[in-house]
Amino acid sequence: MIDFWKLVKDFKQGDIVQRFSPTLTLSPFVGRVTAVHRGLGQLDVQWPHANERMSADEVVRVNPALATFLPPEFDQSYSSYDIAKARDKWASRSHLWAQLPPGFYKELARNWSKGASEMLAYNQVWDQFSPMGVEDDLIRSEVQKFYLTGSRLSDLRINQFVHKSAAYWFAENRQYRVSQGEIQSRRPNCPKCGSSMRRTTYKMDKGARMRLFACPKDLFLLKSDAILGPGGEPLGW
């Protein structure tokens, strides 16, 4: 069971966040935390397409500088003046995204959040924006770029943990990822204190036994089948 009340303590109003898709890729857009409900273990997040209440485990906090590399309409400023100012600043620095009619990337963000595939998202924005004179090749390339960005951002986030010194919590079903060094030693380091963990067996009711790794210092326990490699691959420890 996830301790949402503990997770939500890592967030504060104004934090820039990204969300996970159903396939565990990161969103190609960002949102701003507008409220933290510690009693509920939930957040209110202003996305490009809507304000949404969600669990703390559905988002990850990101460096605000990342927004520089995303479409300008995704700046979550609080006034039209600030948005226009940010858009001009973006236009002078980057040519990553095309200049398309207002709402194009916002519509893509809405489709992505609903779990729509790249093809479904393309069909949706083509129906909406091709009558405005946007060429099919441009629509297709921007949709592809949008979805590819989300996939690459996920890869970057995974790679930043490759050199971590201890196992770290990753998925809501209590799975942990380990570093390359831990894979070589075949022993994870404790997520709480960093100590090398030891193999042990836990005896359950009716004689059932469970293989675990235990920290000798603070007795933190990890199930063997809950430990994954840096890329999410099962290790079979």
C-alpha cells in the first residue's frame, strides 16, 4: 500500500511537475502545483488543458528550466501578460516546436493525458487543425515529435538514477530499481540508510516462506521479486 500522505510532503505550491502516462512514459508537457492537500494525500495541478486533482504518486517534480524545451503554450504562468512574455522568450531561444495555431499543443496534451495513442492523437488534431490550413506533413511531424519527447524524457530520468548508490522506490506496487554497482554485487543497498542488505527468509503463516533482502542496520525489508534493474528489467534475485 502506498503512503500517499508521506509522498505528498515532497511537494509544495508552485512546483513544476510532469505526469506518468499509462505506459510509464513522462508527459511531454509540464504542470504547476496549485494546491497541496496533505490530509488527503493529493495535489491540484494546473495542466495546459485543465486543473486536475491527483495522487502524489502520479507526478514527478522537475527542474523549472525544463519548460524551456517544451511548447510555449505549456508555460503555466498566472496572467496573459506573463504567458506572452514567456512565449517571446521561448521563440528567441528555441526552434524545437513549430509555430502552429493556438491550442494545437494543448489539444495534444489533452489526448496524451487521456492515454490516446500517437495515431489517435494525430487523427484528433488533424480533424481540428487541417481545416485551418495546417499541412498534413507538419501535423504528423509535430505529433510524432511530441510523443517521442515523452519517451526520451523517461529515458533521461531513468539514466539519472543509474549511478545511484542505493535502491530507490519506483512504482506504486512497491517495486525498487537498483544501480549497476548493486547489480554487480547482487546485493541492493538499503533505500533508507544505504547499507548493504543481506539475504534472508521470512516465515509466514502455514509454513509459507518468502525470500527477502534485509538491512542489518534498520531492518528495512525488500522482496526479491520487487527488485528491478536500472531500466526496469526483472533481475530474478
